[in-house]
Amino acid sequence: MEITWLGHACFRIRAKEATVVSDPYDRSTGYVLGRPTADVITVSNQDPAHSHVDGVAGSPKVIDGPGEFEIAGASISGVATVLRPAKDGAARNLAFVIELEDLRVCHLGGIGDVPTSDQLEQIGSVDILLVPVGGGGALDAPPAAETVSLLEPKLVIPMHYRTDTEKAQLDPLDRFLKEMGIKAPESHAKVSVTRSLLPAETQVIVLDYKR
């Protein structure tokens, strides 16, 4: 499995079975999405910064509600969580668990609170966690770190934080890294993961914005 951060809260998850793009954004974020191709799009909430499905090429199936789905070889579960009041007044966020190549990836979208015990049970075990860390309505550093400790993933990839490109008023990444007790981790253009390569203990990986 190959994971690439496309900016803001958007990732491309490419596996043998299928390619999933999570939370494609519009230009209001400051990032440029390009035209990634996908078999499946997951949309955590209807803010244009998370739901610009027209920016994705191909003929993807869009999942924007809770439930369990089997599409193009991918098993995907949508779990309803809390979204802080957004521009459209939306209250619901969806966390998605995406199963590909015997790995479970959880994309938390714009989640605004630490998951409840019921939500944690619905999410289940997580190998790779894609977590917002910069606030702006979503989790900031302390609750993001708490969420990591509750879910106990093997790999953590932060998203939704301040960069030179990001237009939203978000906190910088280093606040989350400090909460996690990490100093200046090496950044990567993308990460390739197999079950055999998962670390024994939780590790944070920082991905560069893929232009």
C-alpha cells in the first residue's frame, strides 16, 4: 500500500485492489489538488474543503454516509462522529476505516472531539491513523495525541495543520509533535506500507504535500 498526502485532509491510498482518495478539497484551502484518479472517494463532511469530488478523475464511487461498504476490493466502514460547527452549520463528521492489503487505515476527517467509547468500538483496531492535529474546528494537538493513545495505531500520519500553502488558520505541526514527544521527524514524499513492515510501537510519519 502506498499513501500520499495531497494537502489539507486529503490522501491518496493506492493498493493492488483499488485506489481511494479521502476528503478531496477545493481551492479555498490554498492547495492545488490536481486531478488524482480514484476508484473510491470518501467524504467526511460537506465542507468544500473536504467534499470536492469533482476534483477527482475516473468514475469513482463516492461514500459520504455511515455504514459498511464493499467497493472495488476495498472494505470501508463509515463511523459518525462530531464535527465542530462549520461554514454550512454541519454537525456530523464521518471517520472512515479503509481495509486494503490486510491493513486497516482510519481517516478521521474533520473530527472535532476525541472519539467516544462507542465510536472507538465501531472504529476497531487501526494499523494506520490519519489524524487532524491543527485545530480550526478539528482536533488540535492535545486531543489528537489523546486519540492516538486510545486507538493505538502502529503508524500515525498527521494532517490538517498550518503550512506555507494552507489558507485556514491552523496550528503548526510542531505542537502535535511536542505532545507526542517527537523532535523534528524526517519527512517523506509518500510512504509504502505492508503488514510485515509495521513497527512494533506507534510511530509518527510526516508526509510532504504532493503538488
